[in-house]
Amino acid sequence: MSRPALDAAIADAVIGIDTLWGGDVMNPSGVGRFIADCWFSDEPLPAAYTHAAAGPLRSSGGVGAGTPDAVVSDSYLAAVDVRDAIARVLDGGRAVGGLRGAYLEGLAQCCEVMWDLAMERLGRGPEVPYDRCVRTITGRAPEPSQPAAKRERVAELLEAAGHPLRGRDSLLAAVDAWRAARRVPAKSIAAVGDAFVAYYDALSARHLAPFLPAELARVPRANVRFLAIENAWFSGSMNYLGHARRPDGSPEYEATYELNAALEISVPEFQQLVSHEVVPGHVTTFAYLQDLFVRGLAGFEASVLTMNTRASVLFEGIANNAILIAHGVTEPAELPDRDLEIGVLLALLQDDAKNQASWMTWHERLPQAEVAATLRAECLVTAERADKLSGPWGRHPLLGRMYLPAYRAGTELVAELRREHPPEVILPALYGVRGLVDAATLPSVL
């Protein structure tokens, strides 16, 4: 298969699956995006996006809607052979071989699971095993979370900060009180966000940039705008756009970050969120990959990055370790103050909550109310987060079975590799300098 033919197959497969599930990669808001996280090449969008049948499918919510519209789905699938495009990516990856081939094989295999989940939703295939969903994206069997050690450390730090504890209920009350005393005012989120973006960009200049090629120094790591969004089913959404161009034709590497207006978050947790979503997390990662693509150092697949795949496992792992990368440390206990350590531990406990929501919903088949109560008590998440993770996220036919376990898996992978390898080895590999990698292929470039 020629390179143009393989690139076309990648475009049709990723955008086809995205459209089938109701996603719109060109929507500037996270409300409308789904599998395809970005399209920042100057290539024309494929028929999988532009065909007349695609718009009605996107508008219907695709197969992820409460009641999928089979007629609309069939009209689209009669015009766009998504299944064949996935098969072409799989065959092309095997033919290419090497690092790129392995990445494309993993991409195609995740798309195969998403295709089978779509057919299940349409009543045209059996229920996709939960074990297959989790193994395909994370490379390991599903398992329950083990949040006890993090929870005990949070309790220890809260007691040291003047919050006496008398059992699990008092721990949750102490966490709520700690959050309330440090809550970011909703009307000040954009201003506080801008301040922390500048702070973590400066830290990244000290602890990340020196380990990367000099050519990346000119790439803005944090060209982002904060936006508030009402009634979102997510806590926040980083929307990497990458469409804007300077007069010389080079990218501006722009992104937005939409924050749920109802989100209750403390200042230390917000610091972790900024490092996760912006710098040196998602926005930085995508900006570096866009630059590598523009300079011909990464293939077309680097311009149409994805959620719900092995690449996204790695991206979430980088983002959840981003605050440690920015500070030049490998453990939360090494951060400069204990309030910040609490914030990071609570963020990591939210990763445990995401995985636990998936496990309890799809392995144990427990009702939402029981899942929510467990997430609140064991992972110390807010009531708002417990409701969202046990409900819209956890019970979603695709996100609940594939994506929620990806956060914890990626976080643990990146943390382990950062402990094993010095920054001059691990950081270039994480950010694509040694080739576009995912959670499965990253170890091969170390």
C-alpha cells in the first residue's frame, strides 16, 4: 500500500469511527467531539466526514445516543465503508512494520473494538466482552482500583494540616472542608487559569525544555484560552485546534480549555488540572506533535490524534504526571508543599475512581447509586464527580468499558518509566521526539 493510500485509510477509519459514534472533529467545543481529538493537517477532510450522510448521523448522536437511529446509521455505512478502512489500516500497519506499523496496528485494533461496540448498540452483534475492551486499550486485564495507600497519605497530610480524623466519614468531611477553604471562585477561573499556565510554562522551560531538541523551543507550549461551559457532562475538555497559521504558514498551535461551570475544585487541584490539560500536559504534547508532523518527522496519524486508543492511554499518562515533570520530580511527596501534594493525590484518586466506576459498572454490574457512594467514600471525589463518573461516563457503552480504565493505566506506566529512566532518555520519548508512540510501543524506543 502506498503512503497516500495508507494515509487515506487512516483518515477514513478514524473519522469514520468518530462519526459513527456521533463525533465532529471540526467542532471547536468538546461537547461535539469524541474519538478524533484533532485534525490539524491542511489535508482535505475525507468522505467519512464530508459525505451528505455524515451530518445527520452526527446530529443524531450516532450509536452513542440513548436510542441509536438505525436508519441514519445505515445510510452512512452504505456510503462509507468504515469496516474496510479499519482493515486497510491494520494491513497497512503490518506491511509497514517497525514503530509506525506497531502504532497503526494498535490504532486499528482499538477501532475494531469500537466498531464491534457500535454493532452491539445497533443490535447486530453480541455484547463485546469487558475483558477484551480493557485489554485492547491498556494491554492488561481489568481489575479493581486500590486507592487505600493514597487515601491514607491524604489522611496523614490532612491531620498534619489541622483536620483531626475519627474514621472514614470524618476523612471525607475533612477533604470537603479542605476543598471548600481553597476553592477557586467560579467567576475567577479564567484569571486563575492564566496565572497557573504562565507558572507551569516557566517550570517546563526549566525541567522539560532542556531535555528536548532545540527546534522545539520555538513551539508555544501553552497557547490556550479558558472557557466556561454550562451543564457539561465532563469536568473539562481540552480542544486542540491547530488550524490557525502565521503569515509564513507555520502553525500557531492554538487550543481552548472548556471548564464545567459547576465544577468544585480547590486551588491545588486546579494546579494539577492546568498542568494536566495545558502545560506540560495535553496542549504541550499536541503542539510538539504538530510541529514534528509539519517538519515531516511524524506520519499523517500524528495529525489526527485520538481518544479511546493506546495513544490516548499514553497522553493521559503524560498529563497525569505533568505536574511532576514540571517540577522535575518523580513522586508527589517531592513536590514543594504539602497542600500541592494533597491536590495531586486527590487527582490520582480520581483516576482510581474512573477505573473503579468502570469495574463496578461493567464487571460487577452494580447500580449507579452504589457505584457513586463507593467512589465518594473510597476515592474521595466530590459528589458532582461521583455522579458523573458513575453515570454519564461509567454507563456509556464505549467510555465506560474502554476509556475510564485508560487514565490509571497510563498514569502508572509513565510514572514507572520516569522512575526507571533519566529525564534525557524518557522525556524525548514521551513527547514523540523518537517517533510517534503509544502506551504499548513506548518501551521499545527507550
